[in-house]
Amino acid sequence: MYPPFDPILFQFGPFALRWYGLLMAIAVVVGAQVASREAVRRGQKADDFWDLLLWVIIPGFIGARLYYVFIQSPRDQLGAYFSNPLRILQIWEGGIHIFGGLILGTIALFLYCRIRRLPALVFLDSIAVGLPLAQAIGRWGNFINQELYGPPTTLPWGLRIDPQHRIAPYNDLNLYPESTRFQPLFLYESIWNFIGFGILFWISRRFNQQLRHGDLALLYLIWYPLGRFFIEFLRTDSWFFPGTPFNVVHILSAIAIFASAITLYLRHRNPEVAKPR
């Protein structure tokens, strides 16, 4: 498996359109369309959703980038960001993390809904349906950039990584020649998110009368972190706690899974209380 395209789609003077940015834009548009229709289906105005989205996307991307730079990125790269802070803004080179986006994006959503007196949980559920689809599409930007790969593998779907895109120790061509293939973690996560989108979309229709506001968001916070928890064990570009195979994502994933599962259980343990919305 190898990217069939150059990372730059086309360039005109100093302006360059990159596949990473294009795929991210497509992912946002497609996911937002799904979320908008879900919000309308739940009785909200499409205009309210699109106005809300503008206030959520920017903090979401800021949070996603800052989380990657200061928490997720390898420690040997952190100094490069401090020595050249403008590099933090170069988001088109890759390097964003969904957890940072979820944290700041969710805070922005609740603040906006409180100011506008909108039902925050309804919009949160709507976004939870479209978000996995957007993530599944956006992950292919990592494929084009030759990032988000795991350790060497002999599996037939192994990913080829050019030497200039490898990190230590895999950039040692004596130990890992160009013929070496790597685990395509972007593919695993993309498939996981496509499945998650299908499940959440089906649940939103099949159990519409049993769901309470916020349930779909809780299900998302169970499904996505569950897959991410195991995929993280194969990451080669993350900072791990010394002497362990765990990193911050493992902790956040475990907290999200257990907290969401317990909350969902408590909301529905009494059938008489957990009546339809």
C-alpha cells in the first residue's frame, strides 16, 4: 500500500492546495451535512445548526492542534515547535488530535447553546452521528501524508513509508530497508469509524423512541475511544509513559468509555424514568 498522489494537489506561487487539507474539508462538509439532517429530524432549524457549527469548528481545530503538539507528538519533536512557534500553525502538514478537538469543541457548543438558548444535547447528538463519518474520511489525509503508521509488519496490506517520513528508529535503512512495510493505523481507524457511523446512524433510527437527548453522544464516547484505546498500542509517533505501553490517550479513552457507559446505564436503568424524549 502506497499513496498514489503527491501530498500537494497543485501549487500556484506560494499557494499550495494539499490533499490533506482537501480531505479534511470534504470530511467536515460531509459530516456536517449528516449532522444537519439529524438536527432537523429532531425538530431543530438547519440555520441554527450551521450557525452553531461555525462557532464549534474553529475551537475544535485549535484544540485538536494544541493537543497534538503538546501532548501527542513525540517528545523529541516538541523542541522544534518551541524553537519555531509558527510551525504550530502549519496544520496542513498533519498533526491534529480528535480528543483536543472534542474537548474545546464541546465547551464551545455548550457555551453557544447557552447564549442562544438552544438544546445543547440535541445538537451534540446530531454531531455525534456525523462525526465518525467525517473522521473516517479525514484519516485518508494521513495516508497521503505518510503518517499515522505502526510498527513493521509482513501483512499483505502493509504500508510503505518513504525514508524522509519515518521517525526513529525506522529511519535507519540498514535495519529497516525501503522494502519494509508498516501497520496502516490510519486504515484501521478509518474502518472503525465507518462501522461506528453505520451503528450510530442505525441506532438513531431504530431506537428513536427509546433514546434520550445525549444518548448518541454517549454511545459515540464509548465506541470511538474503545477502538482508539487498542490502536494506540501500535502507535510509533506518540509519547508514552516511561517503561509502559500506555500514553495519555489510553487514560482519556478509558475515562470516556467507563464514564459514558455508567452514565448511559444510569439513565436507562429505570424504564419508567427513561421514557422517550
